[in-house]
Amino acid sequence: MKITTNLTHIVTEVKLEAAMTADELKAAFEAKGIHGCPAMLDISERTEEHVQVVSLDELLDFAKASGLAAVTYDVTYFPHADQEEVDFQVRKLARDLDISPEVIKDVCADIIVDYIKQDAERDASLPVHSIVECYTGGTAFAWYGINPYPRLKRVLLAELAKGGKKAEKAFVLRASKAQVDYLADY
């Protein structure tokens, strides 16, 4: 535990390493003499405060020094976005924000078209994120590799936050504390 007399916590930007393919991860594991076991891991479920995030090299050194012979890993690829995926993401965001999907589609129509065009140019053969984890003493230690990926939810939230008459009525003026907190995460 880190003990400090300063009660002010200053948030610092975390620079994550680039995502790696399964073959690249396996080569890194082999170089350290550690076995990698594929698993279904998810970044959003693994960012609790008890997870200690370190670089891949440090994680593998730590696992080895702790007597662990294996780590778990997961690599995620996203196919190019299509209208079905956009509709799914819009419905999910509308439910989270308690507004109509039609308002989001109307306010963000041009942004959605631009998003689909931009995403079509992305190399879908590159992993979007990869995760390596090990557990010891009840604590999870993890490495997250993330490659740039245009997240539709962020794009839509930024556009909704700009306002406009429909967004103002349906989103900005009705924003609850939960919605404001949700927006602050992006």
C-alpha cells in the first residue's frame, strides 16, 4: 500500500503499449520461459482498482520471479463497422443515457456516416487490444496493449455534448449525474 500525506490525487495520463497479435505474445512468453494460455479476458471487466497494470516485459519478469509458470492472454479484433453494428451501438447508448435512439441518429447522422467511412479504411487485420494477466496472492497483474480504434460511443457522446436543439431537449438539459459521469469517462 502506498501511504501519502497529500490528499490530492493528480490524474496522470497512462501510455499503454501497442496491442500485439497472439503470435507476438507467444514469442514474448517463450523468450521469458513462461507459458501463455488463451482466455476470454475483457478490458472493461479488468480495470478495477485491484488490478495492477504494468508493461509486458515487467509483467513477465514479475510472473517468473513469483514462480508462476503461465499467464493468460486474449487478443481482440474488430471487423469493420456496418449499419447493423452502428444501430446496436446507438440503441445501447440510448438505453444508457435514457434518450431515444432516433434523437442520436438525427443529431449524429453526419458523424455516423463519417465514422463508417473512417472505420472502413482501418486495417481490420490488426488487433484492437490485447491483454495478458497473471494472478498471485489474490491480486491480478495485467498488461493491456491497445491500438488506435475510433470508438463510436466516444464520437456520438462528443457530438451530443455539442448540443443542437434536439440534443439540448433530449440530452443536455436532461443530463443526470450518472449521464454526466458517463460522459466524463470519454
